[in-house]
Amino acid sequence: MQRANAVAWGKKRVLEIESGTDKRKKDQILLGGLLDKYLDDPHVKMGRSKRYSLKLVRDCEIAKVSLPQLKSTHIVDLCRDRSLAGAGPATVACDVSNLRSVLRNAEALYDIDIDETIIVRAMPTLYSLGLVGKPSIRTRRPNQEEIDLLKKGLIERESKQGSSIPFSDILDFSILSCMRVGEVCKILWEDLNEDEAWVWVRDRKDPRKKVGNHMKVPLLGGTLDIVLRQSRTEDPRIFPYNPRSVTAGFQRVRNALGIKDLRYHDLRREGASRLFEAGYKIDEVAQVTGHRNLNTLWRIYTDLSPNRLTD
């Protein structure tokens, strides 16, 4: 037992030294070492996009800077590097926000005290240079011809040998339910109330509540029929597929058809627009889409009804 403990301790010390997180040499800790520790921490929960963002930061020159030497100039340089790599202002802003989250939690998690205000002080400069900014509001809706072409192409893709994903059903379900593709591929058979036509959507995305944000979502239109024609398998999910595979199939068909500037996430806006056109009120649409902040839905509604105040 003593030998096993000694081996485990030795491995831990090697990892600390190699990653630059040796507590006895805090002045030598590199940002890259801290990011490695954060990314590998089993107790830190993060989404795929945040993990990807932090890995990109990890590959930038700023990762070679020791934590005590970090300055606002390094943050500006990071944003310049990301911008030159093709990242837009909204994406760069997310990178900075994710990095700030790491710095803010470093003391509580790893007893590493870092001045996160270097990011706060850099923000006015980042905005003035146009390196960070808010995401542009998308208004893209597929027209009926595009939807028909997509469904035809997806059905053809389903018929190919080795394909098991019901792309066309998931496309229709995504539009009618206004769910994100990750939500569609996560709902469970046990969360379905067939008699009352609704499902629980668990851990629905919300900037204020990442976990435990469960919502009862009504299955409107033909969504219940789509659910009931899915095959039950050993997998507890109604649509037991990788959301990235669903999105990839959609993108390949879209590109082959030459449909421009249409993202899978645009189907969510399309669904909300249809609900408004069907006469549902904003609070009723929010129950389907899951929006806590109604500003987004209000913009969709006003885009559809620009003359509402003069009627």
C-alpha cells in the first residue's frame, strides 16, 4: 500500500511540474498549465463549446505567459491572434469570457490567486478595436421550397446503406418543437406524456441555470405523431443519435443542394415564427421554445408584424 501511495504521489508531482501547477512554484505557473488543470478537472462541468474555446486559447501564445506576468496587453494580443485566425467579434468575446471564468475560479479551485481585472481593464480597448462584440441577430428563415428540397435530400440520405438516423423526422420535429438539436437527441421515452401530449426537456439551456432547468414542453402540431412512429430500442432516448451526426447530415445535404446561409439552429426560429403565425401569444411560444428572456421572441414577433402598432 505504501508503495502504491508513493507511486501515485510521484505521478501527481510529475503532472504538477510538467503542467506548471506546482504550488511551491506559483511564480512559474503558466496560463497553459492552469488551463490544462481546469480542462482535466473531473469536478468542473462545462459544455462542448466552452471546452473547445478554452482549448483554442490554450494553443495561443498567451498560454506561455506565467500567471503573475499576465497583463491586459496579453488579453489584447490573444484577441488579435483569434481575430487573425478568422474568429468573429462575438466568438472572441466568448473566448475572453470563458478565460475570465477560469481566472475567477482559480483561487477557490487550486489556491492560485490571479487578478482577473486585467480582462475588465482590457474590454474598452477590445471594443474600440472591434475585436469583441455582440453576436449579430439572425433573421434567416428557410422558404417552403428549401424545406421540401431538404426533406427530399435527407430521405435519400436515410435510404443509403448504413444510415440509421431518421433525418427527415428529426428535421420536422426540430421545426415543430422549436428544440435545439441537442435537446431533441436527449429527450427520453419516460419523459413523454402521450395522453396530454407533452415531454420533459431536461437541463434546458439557460444562461442563469445550467443544470436542473427542466421544462414541460407541449407537443404541438404533428410532433406527437413523429415521436410515436420512432422505434423503441434499448436506448432510453426517443431519438438515440449523436446531435453532431444529425447536424453533419443536414449540412451535407444543404451544401449539395446549394442552399446558402442556412444553419440548423435557424430551424428553431422558423418554428417560433410558425407559432406566432398560428396565433400563439409570446408567453405561449416561450413555453415551447424555453426562452426565459422574452426579448428574442419579441424581436421575432415584431419582424413578423412590423405594423402591429398602427393596426
